[in-house]
Amino acid sequence: MAKLKKTTDIISAPENTKVIENLIYFVRGQQIMLDSDLAVLYQVETGVLNRAVKRNKSRFPEDFCFQLTEEENLRCQFGMSNGFSNDKTINSHGGRRYLPYAFTEQGISMLAAVLRSDIAVSVSIGIMRAFVEMRRFLATNSLILNRVNELEVKQLEYQKNTEEKFDKVFQYIENRAEIGQKIFFDGQVYDAFSLITTIIKKAQKEIILIDGYVDVDTLNILAKKNTNVDVKIYTYSSARLSNTDVACFNAQYPTLTVKKTQAFHDRFIIIDETIVYHIGASIKDAGRKCFCISLITDNGVAFELLNRLRRI
């Protein structure tokens, strides 16, 4: 709350609503004025004002007039200590002997009738106008605050949607990090196995491996897959992979299915029926000789390849 004006300013222009607004406080969810400030405006002592209220106690119920608590008084004290007072209840140390009384708009209106003076009537009119202006100000700012809150909510929703879109973009980029071709020369065993493992870990549902020369080393690489990802292997009849090897793999990394076929010469890895890689060497031999891994960007190839597998 702003500082109180000087006594001469208030008395000389009681009709000035801007001056009176500086004397209005917000306490217990409502606008109030203090007894000492009202006494200055009405040009009476605070004690005289409060005695008039006590003589007409029935006219001042709790919603018209109430005494402040210590905490409420402290909240208003800054304005009081920097303002003015003709309050004879202030002791030699500068503090009041009792907590001040607060008057609501209805209580202030009743005060004018109790005091029965031309000044009280004139000042009350100015005070009523000030209360109206304050209500209009609060109502206007309330609409502004509501509008700001609506904008903040929309901003948060926009930010959330934007972040989700960026996440999809980043996920798309990550899933296609190996677009194009990657060539490995003989001796680059670690690099080759690292890339193949990364590809295998991309799968969320299923890995299909077409490789004519699988063995236990192949299964060791496939064991790097995510949990609950199924594996299907299409390999030659001559592949060195026994039923026992398959059973041991399924006991720890289910579920593996092996089908024997001579239909394919080249090697492929299909991830979740959507991403297809062409591999120039059996994955168990990756890095031992020069070979290439290529991501097939034509979606029709994956579709045709899966259709061919379904006929096996």
C-alpha cells in the first residue's frame, strides 16, 4: 500500500479519490480503512470517532467494523508510520495503546450518519467514490490476470506440443542415423560389431535376420537385443546351428525361431518390419574382411522382402 498523504493534503481536498485510495487497505478479503485515517478525514480525534461507534454498537456489526489482529496491524503499519495522525491514543513511544479498528465500506457509510456533520457527509461521498474506483480497478486487473493465466496455459500447451514434435524429429533422426552406406575394412572388427549391435538394439518388437551362415557367434550378437523382442532367422540348411543352441538361447533370450531356406543369396536385417539393412557379409564375420552395410530407404523393398518370407 502506498504511503499516506500529509494532513493538509487530505483535509484540503477530501473529494480527491486518488488521495483517499492511498488510505484503503485490503484485509480479510475486503477493502477497509483504519479508524485513525478516518478520524483525520472527518477532522475529529480517533478516540472521539471510536466512542461514537461504541455508543451506536448495534449499527456496526462485524462486517461493518472489526478490530485488527497484531499481524494485520503490522501489515498496515508501514503506511501509518509514514503518514500522519491526530490520534491521542498514541503513547510517548510512538505506538498505540490498543489495536486499531477497521471499517468496511458499509461501516464508513454508517459513520457519516453517526457523526452527523457536514464534513462527515462530504468526506463519505469522496470515500464511496474511492471504493468504487478501487473495485473497478480490481475487477479490471482481475480480467487482465485471467487473460494472462489463459495465455500462460496456452503457452505451456504449445511448449509441450512443440517438445513432443521435436522428440519425434530427434527420434526419426536417431532411427535413421546410418542412412546411406557404411564400409568397413578388414581388421575393423570392433567398429563393425558396434554398428551391428546398435542396429539390433533399435528393434522394439522383432528382428528378422536373413543370413545363410549363422552359428553360435551369430546368436551371441543377437543376445544384445532388447527384452521381449522376437528374433526370426532364415538360414541355409548347412548352417552350423543346432536345436540345442536354439533351446539354450530361448531359455535366456526368448523368443528365437529358425527357418531353413536356400532362397536368399544376400544378407539382410529387418527391424520391426519397417527398417531394412543390406549386409555384405555374415554378421558373425563382420570386420574380418572388407564389407559394407547399407540402409535401404525404399519402403517397397521391405514390403516385397516380407512378402517373400511369408511364402517360406
